[in-house]
Amino acid sequence: MKQTLICNGTIVNEGKSYRGSILINGSKIERIYSLKDKLPEADTIIDAEGKLVIPGVIDDQVHFREPGSTHKGSIVTESAAAVLGGITSYMDMPNNTPAAITIEAIEAKNSIAKSASYANFSFYLGATNDNIEEIKKANPQETCGVKVFMGSSTGNMLVDNEETLNNIFKESKLLIATHCESEPIIKQNLKEAKEKYGEVEIPFSEHCNIRSREACIESSKHAISLAQKYNSRLHILHISTEEETLLIEEASKISPKITAEACVHYMLLDSSMYNKMGSKMKCNPAIKEKRDREAIIKAVKNGVIKVVATDHAPHTLDEKQNNYLNAPSGLPLVQHSLQIMLEMAKEGVFSIEEVVDRMAHSPAINFKVSLRGFIREGYFADIVIVDPNKKDSLTTTNPAYHCKWSPFEGKVFNNSIVHTFVNGIQVVALGQLTGKKAGTKLLFNYGV
């Protein structure tokens, strides 16, 4: 088997940063060396002097748009952007066309990814009002979770039948990942906005009032109450309000099986930016006020929210340039989430060790991902090498996303992703794709 030696880098892993070297043998990490150790020969040697060596990022929420909307993005294009951004594993959402609401549909996506994906992959099974039998059949060792849209978003997968929700929380062996927004509240707010502004003239700044904090809070309370009732494994996605961070803090004290995720754009943007960015920051749940952004950062910093992801959701610029009602919600983010978090670390918001924990360690623990998320001997060699001092403006103006735009166009990051390894194979070298697709299906340690 081919051996690769990454030497003299600053390894950031499990709360520590230290100079050392890593020997990759085949698909796995064979040995981790300290500075005083004698280093072995290897087929390939990469000098990581002055660079950070971290475990690959695990993104628990992406929308890669295949099948059904490959004009926006595909497994091959978006996984390429992911590895260029240091994401080595992703979990893709089910609101495709057709929706991934059966085991057969999940297997079809696995089949595409097996040959197309640069990064490791898993696919959520989508919940509907009438597919509880499919949910019960799903294998938790091979499926990252069941996605429940408690508020409608892109696609038509709203689960609004109370009996169905109770059955999902009662019967699912899978982690239950929820999109929490109250549909009745949103519909009433939208009705009032149309009456005030008309169908065409609703400003994008109204988005956070239409998809309001009350809609999020009520729905998250509902999900938490169901999880507590049935002792379910609940993971609330893309927290967007200060109040929800407090709900999660209290709920997790009672049940550690209740967790939450924060996405990078909710920690970077706030409602004061709608007039400038318009549809380019329209997403569901809506980005809200400065106090919400600050509260989410605090919750991530304090470990109330331990998982940081993207909710990567590409749309074409033509689609996004429609008026409020017709511009779809979602931002392309997988190429830049690690850079955003490292930028925040440079600003003193987080430590480098906290960034690695929230983006690699904690997602692995949260989803019980087998042998990934850490730099450990015997683990798969999903490794990212970052230059913390090399500026990058190219990837924001010319991103790898199939949609070819970024909400951060013109932004200069003060760090660059240099090399990415997936299963021991170098898929990114000096910031460029090598052409090697190395992704494999993620496995999970449920019941093991």
C-alpha cells in the first residue's frame, strides 16, 4: 500500500495543538509522530511546516441537488467544492426530485455517489405524512438520520400530521433531524406581508419577519416536547434564534439525546445586511437579528451547540435574482465554511481547537460516525492541511460550485486550504483538485 508522510505540521486534534508528523498507510493513519521521533521513509512526503494539520470536516447538512436539479449542483460538482474547502464527509438532504423518502431512493443516491463523490457520503431518509414503515426499515448503521421538515422549505415534504409526528418520534431507530418552523405562523405572516406590500414588492428584509422567530421557537418547543415524551434522539438543525439556544441548553440538561446544529451563515450575517445582500442571504430559517447571531456564537463557544455545518443549498443566479416570492431560499457554502470558522478563530471568537471540535470531532460523536473525525492511529486518513497565513480571494470570486456564485464574492480570507486527503488519497493538492474521487459511504456505530 502507498505510504504518505505529512511532516512537521501543527496537528490540531482533541483539544491540543502540537508539532508532529502523520504516516498514512493505504486508507488509514498508521502512526502519529512527535518532533523527537525518527521519521520513516514514505512514497510521498509533504512538508507541512508552518501549516495546520486537522481532521477532515464532517458537514451534517448539505443539499447537493442530485437527482432532479443538477442545473443547480450535483454530487460530483458540490463534493468537489467540499473537498476544496476541507470537508471530507457530508450528509445530504432528501428533498430531491423525486424525494428520497424510500430505502430504494437512498440506495439510488448511494449508487451515484459511489462513483461520483470526492468526499465520503451519507443520505438522510426523508419523512412524509405516510412513510413511517420506510423509516422503521432503515438501517441506523448505514443511514445518518431521518429528516423531518416541521416547516416547509425547498421541496414538498412538510410533515404536519400530529399522529405521524408522534409515530416518527416513537418508532424511529434513526437520529431525527428536524427543520423547525411553524407553518401556520409563516402562512399568516406571509398573508400580512402580501397585504402590506403586494405580491411583487415584498422587500427581502421582510424575510425574517415572515419566517419569524416565533415560528422557529414554537416548532423547536414542539420537537423537544416530542423527543422528551418518547426519549428520542433529536438533532435540531440550523438554529436561528437566541431563544432556541436557551431551549437547547435547558433540554440537553434533562436529556443529552437532544442536540442542535449551528450553520456558519447564522454566525456571520444578520438582518442589517438584507438591504445590501437581498436574495443572496435568503435562506430558511431566516437569518435574524444581531442579538441572535451573537447568541448562536456564544452557544457554539460554550458547547451548548457543538455541531457547526453549512446547509449548503445552491441555486442559479437567475433563480436568485427573482423577486421575493420567487427567489428560492438557500446559500452555497461548503467551499468556505472552514475558512469562515478559521477567520473567526483569527479574530479571537473561537480557538483553533474549538473550530476543529465543532466541525470534525463533535459531528463524528453526534452521529456516531465510524473511525472518522479525529486524527487517531487506525482511523481513516481524512486530513486537511491549512495555511493559516495565506490570503485567499480567488475562491470567493471563482468558486467551484456549479452555480458559480458565492455570497462572499470579493471577500478575502486570511487562510487557505492547501491539501485534502480522503481515505488516504490526496484529492486536493496545492488548492487544486487532483482528479481522484475517493469518497465512500459513511458507517455509523449504532448498536455496535
